[in-house]
Amino acid sequence: MANPEWTVFDLFAGAGGFGLGFEMAGIELRLSLEKDAWAVETLKANQLNDRHKIIQKDIRFLNCTDSILEAADGIKPNIIIGGPPCQGFSQAGPPKDPADPRNTLFVNYARWVEVLRPQVFVMENVSGMLTRKNESGVPVIDIIRGKFQELGYLIEIWKLNALNYGVPQSRERVFIVGNIYNKEIGSPLATHGTPAMQKKLQTILLTPLTVGEAISDLPRILAGEGSEQMNYTQPPLSDFQAWARGNSQFVNNHVSMIHTKRIVERYKYLQSGEVFEDLPENLQVRKRSGNGEISSSKYHSNYRHLKAEQISFTIPASFYSTFIHPTIPRNITSREAARLQSFPDHYIFKGKRTQISAKLLKRLGKESQNNLSQYNQIGNAVPPLLSFHIAKRIDDFLKSEKAGDLSKVIYDIEYVTN
């Protein structure tokens, strides 16, 4: 990247989707901070520029002025981005504990903002954060807004859905955006929208991308097949697929889970249009160690059949058993999920594909091996194309501070202009 105008630091970087989008927009990523060993392996395998510094450390141990300045290594970033872990706010799963320590990691993020004083910061989280309260009943969003206002930032709340920015997935997230200029930036304009959205906005947008447009060109593999690196077996079938391939010579991370014959038959049944509640007895889920007894558990988030002609459901952090491929009786691979998250094919994910639960690792005395699997890393990521449009909006805003004119521009990338 020749003489970039702006630099960015990525905190809670995970697999790097947020930072990748900013690099795609021409903003130089100078630092990624992440504590998870496997996610750091992924970051290093995809190092985005020669000056990109990757630090593996828990942000809670880089919280004093000296340690932050030492990590920054003399760089004063124009922008800080990051997504403090969202599980404490997420609406997925069981009820949340208001005192969950993961709800307070934004304070560590805010400390970096306080010390380094970027012109703009962007903090990503799940939409559930907007309705959560702390143990005293105070809305979490008010606490976060107040903290950054104390630091002198004008705060905006952007609620964005990735499908409106060229990502083949319905994924709604909240972005808390602050700037030191006391001016509203305004969220990026949508490039894609459903007919209902276009009618409401009275504008013409591109049609949201479907699952088929995202993954139909990938090598056809059955359960238990595939490899970490494969050749393409056919040309791209959509503009998005051509963009995703870029100059990549191989398909990476395209390995399918091993399924029993009964699971394969269960998936075939669901792919035929039947619903999970109507599974015949021989295909119903059995209790673990239950001597064949049928499980009474509900599986609201599992066994979701992705339809080729529809937009994907939200890809969660633990999606490995959640989604069934449109036409092949198996779960989706890491690469298929990465496509649905808008990662380009050259981006490689490291670590194990799946991971056993933290509780089981603890029981086995293997807590040190509790790292983020490929599936976790992909599901946790900010989709790079969504990040790209956010970055372009901020780039436009920062340039306007020089030119004195803030113009709202729709930024497209190659695959939507072909």
C-alpha cells in the first residue's frame, strides 16, 4: 500500500475481518491485538502489509498508558476499530448474566481510545446490546455512550445489516462510532436492498446476494471429504464468486465434517422440504449415552437448511452443526461459511476446524487448549465487505475535514459493477 492517508488499529481482532475491510478500503492496518492463539495464527498467515504488527495478548494486561504506548510503537492511529466479545450481550442462547465480565471489556477498549486519541473509533457489537442492562438496571448502551462522551467524542449508533452491503447473509450488528470533530459522520449508504427496502427508500439498489451466488462454484464434496487446500473444479458462476476468488489459485479450508449414515439420511429428509418436528422416529436425535432413547431437547438453532435462492441466515460463532448445505447432505465447511461472511478465498484460517466445549476441556485438564476454532473465528468476524463500506464512509469523512465538504457517496467494489 503506497503512502496510505490513514492508519488503523484493530483491537479484539479475532480472525481479522474488521481490519481486512479497512485494508481493502485503502486504510493501512498497523496493529492487530488478539489474545487467542489460533486466531493469531490466522492473522499471521494473512499479514496484510509489511508494517502490520500483530500482538498476542489479553487487552486487560495492556491497560496503563505506558503499556499502550509501548504496544503502539510510536504510531498514533487515525482510527481504532474493534469488537469486544459479544457473548455477554448476545440474544442467542440462554439468558445472560448482567454481571458477565465480557460486558465490561469495552472499558479496556475505551482506555486505548483515551490514550491514543484517534480521530475516529468504531466499536462493533451484537444488536442485543441495545436492550441489555447492567446489574443496576442501567442500559448498557447509555453506559458506553457516556464513557466515550466523557472522552470528548461525538457518538453515533449505527445499526447495519450486512446484506445491505453486498454480504450474502442477513447479519444485523450495532456499531458505536465516535469522532473528535463534533460532527455526525452518517452511516454508509446501502448498496443492496430487498424490494420492500427499495420501495421504502424510493431508490434503486442491487438485489441482495443469495447462498447460491456465494458458494455454488466451490468443489462438490460429500460428508467427510475435502482438504485444507483444493483445486477449483469449475469457473465462477457469479460476479461475487469471481471477486471472492480474485487471484487465489486454490480453495482453502474446504473440509466437510464426518457424519454418520443416519445423520446423512436426516439431512436428506430435511432437504426434501420436510421440517425437523416431523422427522420419522428412526431419524430423530438420540440422547447422548442414552441407549438409543430419543432426545427431548429442542434444536431451534440447528438443522437449518440453507436455500440456494435465499439470503443466508446469520452465521454464528458455533455454526458447525447449525446449517445444512443447499443440495449436499452435510453441514457447511469453513470455506463455505467464509464465503457467506464475504472473506476472499485467499484468506486462510488456522487452528482446528471445531473445538470441544470449554467445560469438557476444563474437566480434562486441558484449559490451555481452549482456543477459537476455524468455525468460531469465522462466525465471530465482522464481514470484510461490511467493514469495507464502513471504512470508505470514514475515509470520506476524514477527507472532508480537509476539503470542508462531507459528501455521502456509495462505494462499490468490482463485483457489483461488472
